[in-house]
Amino acid sequence: MKYFAVFLPMKDEEKSKQFRAEHLTYLQEKVEAGNVFAKGRFVDGAGGLVIYMAESLEAAEEMVKKDPYVVTGARTYEIHEWEMTQ
């Protein structure tokens, strides 16, 4: 399993407020399925970060593209494979 850091920069603050519940529900489903390592918002309002776990970049991006924030245009995304070190 690989890790993918997904930045979700704010694109439309009103849409972000409108679709927050759906976004959080979607992420909770991914947590329960074992596909989210960590998640949270940036306190300065710039957006948020989700670290997905997936077999490939394509699989991670497929999940990201189904996030209600991305689907509705509330947020854009930037995805990078992340190697965790200790």
C-alpha cells in the first residue's frame, strides 16, 4: 500500500460550506474502508490535506475525484505520492 498526500486548496468558500457535510461523510467512508491515513483542514482557511492509502496513483486519484468538494468545484486538488519516514 502506498501513501498519497492530497492538498485540497480552497476554490469556492461558499461551496465548501455548502458541501462540507457530504465531504466529511465521504471521507469517513474512506476511513472505514482503510483508505485514509490522516485528514484535516488548514487553520488559515486555505483548504485541507488528506493522506490516502492506495495501490497506485491512479487508484488514489480515482477516490479524490469522487470527493464532493472536488465534484462540486468547491476545491481543486494536488496529489503527490508520499513516503513516510521515521
